[in-house]
Amino acid sequence: MSSVELTRMKHKAVTDRAALDVLLDEVHLGHFALIVGEYPVVLPIAVARDRDVVLAHGSTGSPWLRTLASGVETSLAVTALDGLQVARTAFESGMNYRSAVLFGRCTVIAETAAKRRALDVLTDALIPGRLAEVRASTAKEMASTLVLALPIEKWSLKVTDGWPEDSAVDMAGDAWAGVVPLSPRYGEPVASPDLRPGVPVPASVLGLSTGPGDHRA
């Protein structure tokens, strides 16, 4: 497992695998880039880290997922926006972020027990504790689901977390400068219109917005 050298802004590179794991455990929306036919496409998808791989799943009917399953070269981007840098000029304003790109080929998790475990990992990453509150997936549901694993072997991580870099001339002016932190949080749960009366909000769902450590999207 190794990080890939950045071609620009190398001072923002982070080569610590632990920092990458923190990001992958925190952000569960990734974007796969791949070629389908003659065209480049980007596939947004839920992801979860499982030790040294990143898991993703979807319908076996998806042509894009089937392309990934064939073992083509791909990249996966995962980004957390942590705030805005508000500089004294529009030119110097920017974002505080952590952005990872993983490179490699996906493999299919097909063996029944391993596949079920991978889906459990994905579910628990998105809604911790939910598995104990719902029925197990049926054989038909399992058969219609494609589970992919991307190894965490080649990757890059870029982090910006500082203050605006204004010139001395602009710092002498009257414009405000600073950082506006951003921390995405879940809101209050909204029951489905077809929910049977009397069914309470379960602990797993309540925990998303009120439990220890609100989870990012």
C-alpha cells in the first residue's frame, strides 16, 4: 500500500494511511470514474471501508457497475468539505477540505457469506445498529445485488486546513477574513407516509442525529 505523489501543490499531500482511513470512515459518498463504451462517466455511490478495501454495492442490472465488476482500471474520489476560507479578495478565497483518490481495479465479492458480511459492513457504516432492527436480506435480494471491493493500495490524499493567504496590501484593508467551519449533520427523522401508526423511531435512526458523534453523509 502506497500513496501516489501529487503533481501540484505537493505541500498539501498527506501520506499517512491513518489519515486516509479517518476520511474513508467518515465520508460515505464516493465517485467512481471509468470509461463505459467510448465515454468517460462518473458514478456517485455509497461506500464504506472494510480494513484494506473500500466496498460499494448496487443492482446487478447496472451497466456501469458491471463494467467496474469486469476489472477495468478505475479511480474513486472521496471528499470532505470542512469549511470555507473567506479571504479579503475573491481570488484568495477557497475551501478547507480533505480529498482522497484511490486507483485500481474492483473485484466482485460473490461468495454468499462474504457477500452478506460486506453488505452488513455497508449498512452498519451508514446506519450503525440498524441491522439488529430489520430482517435479513432474502436470497432473491442478495442475488440481485452486486458487491464490489476496491483495494486500498494506490492512493493520494490532499488536505487544506489553513487560513486565507492574503497579501500585506490586502491585510491592511477593511475587508473581513477568516474561516467558516462546515460540519454536515443529520436533521430530525421524518416518518414515511405509509408507516404503520405506533411504530417508534428506532435507536439506530435516533443515533444519527442525537447519538455520540453525528455521522457525515
